[in-house]
Amino acid sequence: MESEEEREALIINPSEHVIVRKVKGGALSFRRWLRGRSLYCSKLLTSRAKSRYLFLTYLVTLHLLVLLCLTGVL
């Protein structure tokens, strides 16, 4: 199931620098987290029409609030 990159990230290479190993491991865990989030969101969006629109409204509102805070309006 795992790709070649994921398998290589788990193998400890003694000639590799410690920071490179940590970055690879962090990237791998971020990819797994992102995959889990996308699966969760896709399940939520396909569950029911009402919850789908509620979730999309929540996401749009959240992004607007962040944008307004970053621009200094709020």
C-alpha cells in the first residue's frame, strides 16, 4: 500500500544527516495527516446534502474571518 517514498523515509540511512531524516519523517507524517483529513472531508461531504452545505458554509466563513484578520479589518 505504501509508496516507495514512504518506505524510503522509514529506512534509517547512517550516511544521511539527522536533519534530512527528520524532514523526511515530518513530510511523511504530514502526508498521512493530509490524507486522513481529505478522507474525513470527503466522507462528510458525501454523507448528506444538508450537512454538506453547512460544512461548506463553515469553511467559507472561517476563511473569510482569517482573511479579515490578516488584512487588519478585524
